[in-house]
Amino acid sequence: MDIISDLTELITEIFDAAAEFHEDLTRLDALETRLTKAGTSFVAKSLGKILEDADKFIMEDPHRKDLYNIQRKLVRCLITCAGDVCYERTQVLNKADGTYHFLLDEMMKLLPDEHFTEGAEARILQDAAEASYSKAAERISTGNQTVSKVTVMNKVHEILKNYDQSALKRVYISGDGGSWIRNGTDHIAKSVFVADRFHLMKYINAAARQMLDDGDEVKGKIYKYIYKNKPGKLRKLFRRMKKSVSGLDPVIACESFLENNWEAVRRAFTDKKVLGCSAEGHVSHIYSDRMSSRPMAWSETGADRMCRLRCFIKSYGTSKVIDLVKARRERKQRELLPTGTDGIAISWETVRPKYTKAQLETAAYAERLYAELSSTLTRKQISIRLHKSLW
């Protein structure tokens, strides 16, 4: 793996940037920018050469020679977190069925029409979850390739985040009794509806206030009958209230809410696993912040996938987005026809000694550079201390 020249170029750039900074210690920003650019460029070049090395190892493998004939080399470019990475890989012909393959791509499980590495795709999804598709496209580092907002949108549309329902024991759907919320139990496995305590207390307090001086007593009886599961006594209480209250509507509303949601109300007070509801906060911070706080246009698929993505990130963190990318690619890979690498077993032992030797040479060279770098930095530090004009 010939990365020594690139490593030399990187070290030279570090020396030059350090020398420029020592001339003017106020230019820390320029030093940071220059070193970041140099490091990113080195990573991109190294990725390309490592991939080409892997392709070379595959071509040298005896098992490959038995099954495939080399045809030609073609360049493929990928968008990575370090920018564009281009590498040559070898096209081969399957001796048995006459089909063409790029064994390196197939062994990496890299789809033929894919332009992003898994890391770059995960970065796009992370950015899209926080900002617009356009901004997510702008943030990914590219060279000659263009990333459009439509590309970002397609990546979002392709992801799926589904819970393993077999692992669920119980799902509680909390709300104010609206049919659109209750209907969630028809679509979510092992779910039950729970009356939201905030709305329940709101109904009870409004009804009890109509009793004036007897309000606290009436409120206590309502809660007692709920706890003890006495719907009959509760109905009698409401009949008495209707005859003496100053305002009838709040009493009727409370009675109707309790009657129509009796089991859900009881569940809210007797099920120890029901700890409350934070729906308003979730809607505000997870959904509205990205979906509706500013005027936006969403397709049904886009809105669904973005909501799922934001929930996933809030639950598991940005580092787990890569798992979504891998799952999508594996799913798409299964939909394709079997590749030429099915069953192939590359004999890495036949080429590993060469690779190990190259690694040792690079390591020895890196040690010499480290020694030189340490010595140079020490000289720079002494030079700065002796430069009296800086103090």
C-alpha cells in the first residue's frame, strides 16, 4: 500500500503550517483550517489506495483465478465524510456463466447504483433530521460530484424504523379521548388507551366548581368512585349534581368523558406502569421543531419517514443512524439477484505476507517522521521562547 508519499506530503504540510503560524501567533484560525484540509485530503487519498490494495489482493488470490478471468479496470467514485474518494477496481468474467462482476464492490456489499459510503449517508440523514434537505446537501463534503436536495429526500424516504413488536409487552396510548387518538390501538400491537390525567382533572375540577361550597367534597367522591370502580354510584352523584349546580354544561361534559372512557380513566389511576404523559413536549421538540414550526411542504412518505428518523435519533442518538443505513442496504441487497461472490472464499493467507511487509515499512517510516517532528517542534518551542518581541 503506497501511502508513504501521501504521508510525506501530509507531514510537510504540517511543518509548513506550523512555521507560518509561528510567524504570526494570531492566525490560529488559518492553522486550524489548513491542518483540517490537509488531514481530510490525506484520509480521502488513503481510503482510495486501501480499496485499490484490497482489489489487488482479490485478483492475486488463486481461488479467483480458478473462477474468474480479468477483463479491465474501471474507476468508481464515492462520496465519503472526507470528500470524494475514487478508486480503480477490476472487472472480471465468470468462467461458468459468462456474467461480469466487480468482486471488490460485491464483497464490500456496495450496491451498483450507490454513490455514498455508509458513513456519508448516515451524516446526510443526521443533518436532514435537523435542517432542510438543501442544507443537508450543502454540508456533505464533495468534489466533482453534486448532491441535490432531491438526493437527500430520496435517502430519507428509503429508510424504515420499525419496532420489534415481539419484544413489546404493553404500549400505552394516552390522550384526551379523541377518536383519532383512541384509534391508535387498532394499528399499534399490544396497545391500550389511557385517559390523560391532565384532561381528566380538567373535567373533574370544572364540574366540581359548579357545586360552590361543596366542590371539594364532590371532587373527592368522584375520585373515590373511580378508584373503587363504582360507575353506578358515580351516575347517581351526577344526577344529584345536575339538580343543584349553577352551571350544567361542565357537569354534563365531565359525566360524558368519564362514561365514554371509563376503562381508560380507571387505567390511568390503577395501573402502576402508567407514570404520566409527555406528549406535548414530544410533539413540540421532536415533531413541530422540524415538521411545522416554519412553513414547509411534506409528502406523506417524507413526513412519515422524517418523524420516524427524529424519534430514532432522540431514542438512540446520532451514532446509531449508521444502523438504519446498514439495514436499508441489506434489505436492498436481498432484493437483488445473487452476486458472483456468493460462496467465494478468498485465501487471504496467500497475500497477507506482502501486505504485512508494506505495513512494517510504513510503520518504520512513520517512526522516523515522528522523531523528526518531535525534534522540529522542540526547536520551534525554543525559538518562540527566545523571540523577545512576543512577550
